[in-house]
Amino acid sequence: MDVITMHRTVGLITGMCGDGGNDCGALRIAHAGVSLSEADASLVSPFTSQTKSAASCVDLLREGRASLHTSFACYKFLITYGQLFSILKLICFWYGVIMCNLKYLMIDGVAVLTLSYTMTLSQPLKKLGKDRPTSSLLGPVTVTSVLGMQESTNPSKCGTTDRSGGFPKAPNQR
């Protein structure tokens, strides 16, 4: 228990797996505790192994990384969706097009919910990778990824604008 406390005070993320009553304190104070038995340790540990093997720690890391990647992917998808939807609204306003409510329902209900749900069905890799994923929602990796998607969906680069960089003139402006 003292080793876990020492690592936590230094600022390290700690994990502990144990199988007996003498491990309960360390399992409780570790960031991720894996109990290898169904005894007292399983009551204080956040995770309990069904296989009673230390390999469950690797499974926990794989599942945790997959959950983190899925959460960040959904975050980036919804940010990009908001950007694309605002571009759609600007283009509709520019051309004087009014979309009916059913179109909004189709966009939000079918496209967004279906794609968001599909992302949650992703499974972890069979082998644990060497590199740790980013842990910051507003870190450089996540922000540059979102900005890169914003740049790739820029209407002036997608061929939806005229040569001057603006939108083509609406039919009533020609």
C-alpha cells in the first residue's frame, strides 16, 4: 500500500492487481485495481477478473484505450458535424433555400445517431500498442485533428466556390 501511495504522490498513474485480503488497501487506493479473486478484494476493487490471471490487466488496458479512442472519435465527429452543419446553413442562406423540418430530422436522426452508435460498436485491438493515446481533450493531437478536418471541409477548397474564393452568385443575384 505504501508503494502505491508513494507513486500517487509523485503524480504517477498506478495500477494494482491482487488476489487476497492483504491487497485490499492497495486495490482501493490505486487508480485501477484488478481483483483476481471473488473474496474481499473484489468488494474494494473497481475491476474483478473472471479468469483469475494477471493478463486481465492487459485486457483492462486494451478496453480502456479503446474506450478513450471511441470517446475522442465521437467528440471529433460531433465537432466536425457542427462545423459542416453551419456551412450547410450558410450555403442555404446564401442561395435562399429553406430546408424542411424532415431534412433536419433525417440529418440529425439518421446520420448523426447512426454514425455515433456505430462508433460505439468498435472493439479493442488484440495486441496492446506501445504508444499511449492522448489523454487531453484539448491537447495538440485532438485540436490539430479537428482543425485538419475543418480545413479539409473548407468550401473554397472543395470546388463549391467560384475562382474569387466566394460562393457563386445566387440565381436572383446574376
